Amino acid sequence: MTRRNSSLTEPQYFILAALMDGPLHGYGIIKAAERATGGRLRIAVGTLYGALERLERAGLTVAGHEEIVDGRARRYYRLTEDGTEALSREALRMQQAAAVVIGRSRNAGAAPA
């Protein structure tokens, strides 16, 4: 994924969106994405950590502090400035794409010019 030219996958988009309000650990990201989509998107653990690794390599997220909870390490991730910019670009791209369809569906059934 090149930061400037590639669109994000749906899981990547909602992972970044989950981090907009601040750092979260993996399970928190999964639950935030699920809430944001009304339960439609359920990110599997393997998908989450693979995506986080790719997002981190691309400079869009960074792993922050860790804490031990119930004997298990919990790593928190946060958005970088580049991640915030990529998320905004993707939201705008999707909005523009949706406008094409929404505009056409409003005119559906109208007589051709």
C-alpha cells in the first residue's frame, strides 16, 4: 500500500477510524469497528493484526505503550499524522464515489435528455 495513491481496505479504514479518538488495544479496535458498522463488520483477530502490521509499516499507525492485564500483554495503537491524512483522503474518496451513485439514483426513471 502506498500512502498517497492506494485506497484502504474496509477493515483498514475502520481500524484507522477506531483510532481517531485515541489509542486502543486490539480488542478495543475490534469492538469499535463493530459498533461503527452496526455489527456488519467483524474483524477477525488474524485480520486485525495483519492489517495493523501493514498500517504500521506504511506509517499510518504506531504501536504505543503496553500493559499487562490478566497476565497478558495489551499493546495500544495510535494514528500517526499520515494515518489521519490517509483516513481523511479515503473518506473523501468514498464520499465522491457515493455521490455518483446517489446522484444517478435520484434521476432514475427520468426521461433521457
